[in-house]
Amino acid sequence: VLLLWSVLITLFLSFTLSLSVGNTLQSPVFTKQPGSIVFPVDSMEKNREVVFSCEAQGDPPPFYRWKLNGSLLNSKPGSHHSLSGGNLRINHLNKEDAGTYQCLASNSFGTIVSREASLTFAYLENFRSHKRSSVSVREGQGVVLLCGPPPHSGALTFSWIFNEYPSFVKQDSRRFVSQETGNLYIAKVEPSDVGNYTCVVTNTVTKTRVQGPPTPLILRNDGVMGEYEPKIEVQFPEIVQVAKGSTVRLECFALGNPVPSISWHRVDGVPFARKVDVRKTSGVMEIPYFQQEDAGTYECVAENSKGRNSVQGKLSFFASPQLIEKPQDVQKAIDDSLVWECKATGKPKPSYRWMKNGENLEVQVINGALSITRLGLSDIGMYQCVAGNKYGEVYSNAELRVIAVAPDFFQNHLKSHTLVKEGGDVLIECKPKMSPRGTISWRKGNDALRESSRIVILESGSLRISNTTKADAGTYTCAAHNQFGEASSSGNLIVKEPTIITTAPNTLDVTVGESIILPCQVSYDPSLELKFTWFFNEQLIHFGSHGGYFEKVGGHSAGDMMIRNIQLRHAGKYTCAVQTKVDSSSIATDLIVRGPPGPPTSIHVEEITDTTATLSWRPGPDNHSPITAYTIQARTPFSLGWQAVSTVPKVVGGSHLTATVIELNPWVEYEFRVLASNAVGTGEPSKPSKKARTKETVPKVTPANVSGGGGSRSELVITWEPVPEELQNAAGFGYVVAFRPFGATGWMQAAVPSPEASKYVFKNETILPFSPFQVKVGVYNNKGEGPFGPVVTIYSAEEEPGRAPSRLRAKSLSAFDVEVYWKALPWSTSKKRVLGYELRYWEKNEKEDKASLLRTVGNRTMAIIQGLKGCTTYYITVRAYNTAGTGPPSPAVNVTTKKPPPSQPPSKVMWNTSNSKIILNWEQVKPLENESEVMGYKILYKRNQFSRPSIMETNTTSVELSLPTDEEYIIQIRPFGEGGEGSSSRQITIPKISGRSSSAN
């Protein structure tokens, strides 16, 4: 009977807990916790009530209790402690209510405890009323006036009244009021300091202010105090504990004559941070937002002309605990174990304790962790980790639920169908929900399953079958049992034919640009669906991307893949993976891609002369085809891109990694690059070498096209084409011009130092016109003189022609053209030779300086001036010219151009065809009053737009053309007269169809 009741109670508890798990019930969690209160005693008569806040969430809603100094408070009606929700209200306050308070929140899941909050009372009593004795000092002596504050609670501030309110003592380098003791310090008394001093004390909490009895300060009349070294009267402790983030204030003040100066520094020499505030005049140093790096030993130094004194104190950093790892709510099965981690930072290092439902647990805690073995229902509840040091405590809450249930497959039934390939391994999972864990057994069909080397029931309860056969197919049942009950679940095992890739792994060898198919053929169970996946170097291939290089080409039972236009980057390992619901398989194919070599590397100019450069390099990748040759290219600032260069050896074989480039130009900056070739082709070029300049040498190349002549009287003009910079061979390049009269033996020379120069003029009054000279031009640079070019003959400047042409005549040819005739001057190579004639022409109403020019070349005596205006009178002159200029002009003649041709084109053009003839008719063109009469018409006809036209003339308005009618013709009609040709008719296109007629306006 007792056993039955135990089972029923346990089942009830598990049912209740399972309901709580399935619904939104919640353990208590604080949303508001109490804070410490400092209550001014002075206000107790007006208001003697305080309220500590406390609020928690939970379902069921929590109920509240409070502790004072660790003991539960009586909050019954009539007590001056009462609850309003979770808040604690204290009426009729008295000093016995001071202490430490904690709020407890509880519901059916357990109890949690809030952080501690203190209640303290602040007050300030009055000074005793007895009179204070006078303080007598010498002038120049230091003095300390004691404040002696009355009994109090709460922080105080101090000030001193000098004689009467509101005259307060002002602090400076000579006077200091300590906010630690309240005392007034005067480093060196002066006559103006004589008077009454009253200490004023203020409570910062209650805002109460009280004054002490006055202390008279008088001067002695037995002399003045001599100078003495500083004596530090205000010091800070040897060790000061400072909380993280707080502001620390250190005081230091000294008596002395002369008045000492105060300075601060760190003993370790580290400079002060910018946040540190040092007030030298008042002897105070403040460090706000105190951090670990601010900790250290600080020194105050007081100095005057008589000596030096100092004190030291250590600022020690501390921090209240901060949780960095909190325990989380857990749900465990009965008999299971639990380890809860709890970690906090702080200085000093925090210690840990654990609470359960508001009470301390008497358990061993290692590094903050709570450990419980073999959980029972009695362990259910709310747990709190408390981390603390002497500067505070922090709390963290967590709920523990312990579950006890009978076996249940409701959420974890066996799979209804499990597929496995023949010969494969299969795991049939059995995961019932039960607590505590019981026993699990299996059966196949109605028979208990016997374990063997192939069939194993795992410790977890799942069933593993290895090397599956067709006989293993069937229905399997998993049965679970514990002290609270039993349950079972069944599923079918189906054995399928294995999927096998029939294509053997292999290695393929292709060349860049080719296409190839990678095969992937399989045999498989036809009832299963296949899925093919390809990988390139173990990265999934997404078909449709990769630039269209990869394409699936296999059918339903094949996963073949084509690679089009293969590139070097496609070399690597290709894996075909085939997958079904029961198994998967894969094969790998290594693809070797042969291509032109990669670019050589490490191009280096080993040695360079004026015409050669020795290069070295390292081979790039050969891309699976041995390198057979190297090509060297060079580039200069003067070349059009990269050019192949001559080398030694002439052919640089694939085994060579050095070569000498020859036939370079001296004093030119070169870059070199190397290209490698193999049986597939020539690869990309290497990166260029560093720029290197060939050595200097004397010039070798002379100027080209040495010529000259012309110029002014008594000049010999010599010209040439400058030598290109790349052929100058060194700096300081210039030209040497040598010349002599024809037949003379000695040479005259002149240096032209500019490399861009292309002309030299020798002037001498003794030079006769058009005298022959032998001339040669040489070169030089900083390395020396180079050769002279070949000797050429150049004539000195000649005289312009001395006579004008005669018998000038002009005749109008049309409205636009005039024909001009004249008698030529004698043609010879004399000193006044004629190279041609220059015609000048201008309209009658224009001046001659606006004349247009037309030049002839040679001994011509006729020219046609074109592009003139119709019906206009022109004046014309002619003169001979040579290199020295033009001679005198002939007398001017005048000529009037003819009237312009008709401006109206032929209209109403009609045409028809008959017997291989085209008959054209048009309307007579009538000229305007200022136009020349029509003398006839020109018919222009051609077979197409691009052929040359044929021309036929007629003086009538019709014409008959004997043309084949199987051709298409383009025809235009144009009138003409003595003024020239007029405007053409529109183009007429006659198609190649006989018997048609038409018209074109």
C-alpha cells in the first residue's frame, strides 16, 4: 500500500510539472529591488515613514516577505512594518529600524532573495557652548586652528568665518581648510590674520549647518618668527582603498616660512592622465573615474627656500563583484546530475555561496560552481549564486526542475519507414521520454530480437544493424519500461539495392581551348530518385554560373558533365557525387590542362654595357608542357611599345635562364621582359625589369638630309634633320658644321651645341650670290667627337629676279575663270635664276594690298585663275620669283569675267523608252537679265551612283539616247553658255523595264 501511494504521489508530481512545462507558468524574477536609504533625523517629526521597493514577476504571482539583519520581519496588522504589494513600508521610524533589509519573493517554484539594502539615519548635533581659548603666535609662524565637529552621522563639509558672517576664509597657498578634519591651517601668519575664527559644519544629507564657538588669533610681541623649512601638517593615509569609477581626493598642506609650494607626482614616474586635477594653491589632488591604471604610490612635496619635505601614500584599486557567468534555468531527469557554473570579477577576488529558496546551502562550492549528484524531487526549487567581497555582493537566480515520468513516445515515435542499402549500416533510433531512465528492449515482428555481431542494441537504446541483408527487412518495435510504466513504438525497415558508380576514376589530359565530357554512370535501385552533384576542388559547382563553361549533359541515370573551351584555371580535381535516400557514392577525376607557359619571374639585369645587357630570370609554370624557348622584348621611351630584340644565343632555349641582349643603343633607358613558349603556344609576358640605362659612348650616327640654300644676301644656310635622342649616345650632344667654297682646300668649322638644332647660317659680306659650297655635318657628345656625314654641295643665298615678265595678256574663259599669258624671262642657273612666276589679282574696287596670289612652278608662260566672280573686272600683275624673293611686277592688265550661267535648272523633264532607246524632253531654260544666254545642254548619264558619267551635248530641248533598256540609268541635264555650266536638274533614275514612260519635275 505504501509503495502504491509513493507511485501515485510521484505520478501526480510529474503530471503537475509537465503541465507547468507545457504552459506559461514562470518562476519568480525580480523586476525591482530595494536600494539603500539615508534618512535625515531632523525630518522625523514631519515625516517618519520610509518605503523599500520590491517587485517580481512570476506565475503564479509571487508573495513577499522581508528580512531585517537576517531575521524575518513581522508585517502583521498593527505592526509599524506593512506590505503594499512587495514594497515594505515602515511607519513611526525610530533609530532601532536602522539595519540591513532584504526582500523575499516566493511562488510554487520556490523563493528568491533580493540584494541587501541598508537604512541609516543622518544627523548633526550642535557644538558645545563653552568658550575657546585664544591662540597666540608670532608673525611668520604657522598655526593650526582645530574645528572639533560635534557628534554626527553622514558626510560633512567645513568652512571658517573670519570675524563676522558672511566673511569666510578664502583658501590660497597660505590658508587651507581640510575637508577631512575640518581644521584651518595657516602656513605663515601675517598681521592681517589677527581676529576671531569660527568653524562652520554642514551635513550634506540633512543640509543642517552648525557653528562652533569663535577662536581668537592674536600676535605675540616678542619678535618675528625666522625662516624655517616646510612642515607637512595635512597628510593622506599610507594606503587608500579606491573603488572603480569613483573620485579620490587627497589633501596635502604644509606650514613654513617662506610659504611652501605644493607639488604632486607618481613615484613610478608615470605622468598624470589629463583627467587628474591638481590644485597647487589649495593642496588638493583629485582623480575622477578611478581605474586600475590609476593605482600606485603618489607623493606630495612641499618646498621653500629653506628646505623640502614630502609624504607618500598608496592608492589601492578595488572593485565590487560583477557576474560574468550566470547559472541558467535547467530541467533535469530524476537521478541525473547537475553542475551549475557561477563566475564573477572583482578586486579582491570574490567568494561564493549558494542559496536555495532564500536559505543558505551548506555545501562545498569550488570556484563558484554548485554540483549535485543523483537529483531527487526534493532538489526542486529556486537557487541563487551570491558572489561577494568586502565591497558588495551580487545575486543571480536560476530554477531547477526535476522530472519523473513514465515512458512516452508521443514526441519521438520510431520512423514509420527506414531505408537502407543492402550491405550498408543502419541506426534505428529509440528516444522515449521517461524519467528515471529504465530498460529498453527490441523485437522484430512478434519475436524478441537477439543481439549478434551485426545486430547491437546501443547504450542509448537505439538499434544498430551492420552489413544489412534482404532478410533484415521487416517491422521493428522498441519497448521502454521504468518504475512508473511502459510504452512501445514500431517502424518498418526497407532494404534497397545499393547505388554504384560504374565509371572508373581516371586522369584526363586536355589542351587549353578544347572541350571535354567527364563521365559519371551509375547502377541503382529504380525505385529511388537520383541526385547528381559535381564539385571542383571540393567546391560545389553551380551550373549556369562559372561563365557558362560547365554544363550537365547526362540523362536520368547519368550525371555526365561537359567543360567547354577549357582554360588553365579549370585544371584540378572533379568529383561526381550521386545521392539517393539510402546511400551516396562519389568518384574523382583529375583533369590536367596543358597550356602556354605562365609568365617568367624575377627578371633581373645582371650586367649592362653601351650596346648589350645580360638578363637572368626564373621560369614560370610550364602548364604541363615543357618550355621550349624564351623570347626577350625591350621597351624604351622612344619605342612604340614592346619590340623583340636580338640576343646571344640567337635562339634562347627552354633550358636557358640567362641571355645577352645585343645591338642596343648607348645612353638609353631600357626595360626588358621575357615570354616563354612551349608546344601549345607562347604565354603571357613577365613583369618588366627595373629600368636600366646603357653606358655612354661617342656618337656614331650623323644627321640625315643635309641641305640648305636660300636665306638673305651674303648668307650660307645649312639645314639637316636632328639626330634622334636615342642615337645621341651620351649627354652633351651637339653638331660640328664644316664648310668651304667649292674648290678650296681648307675647311671652316662651327659647333652647334643644341641637340635639337636643325639649321646653321654663316653670314659673310664676301660671299657672292648663289656660290657653291661643300658642306658636311658631324656630331659630338661628352664622350668625344663622332664622324662627319657625306659632303654635299649647297649654294649661298641668291638675288631676286631683276626684271619683270613682259607681254602680259588676260582673257575671260567663263564667269569664274580667266586665262593669263606672259613672256618668260631667260631660264638659267645664274645668280638671278627664275624658279617660277607669281600672279596677283584683285577686283577693280579693291586695293592691290588685298590681292590674291597664284604661283606657278618652272618656266610656264600661262596660268588659269579660277573661283572668280561673274561679270566682274579684275586687275592682274605677274612677277618672277626665286629663293631670294620676287622680282619687279609687270604692268597691270584688266579683264572682265563673263556673265554667270543660268541659275534655273531644266524642269518638266519627260522620258520614255522604245526599242533600246531613251527619249528625253524638257522645258527651255530662260536666263535672268544678269545671266549669260543658254548655248546648249549637257546630258550626264551613268549606270549607278559610283560609276563615271558619260556626257552628251545638244542645243535643243530633247535628246534620244541609244542605251540598253535592261540596265538602270541615272541621268541629269545641265544648261551651259559662255558663262559656264548652270544648275543641274534633279537626278532621274530610269529602271531597266522597257515600254514605261514617266516625268520628273
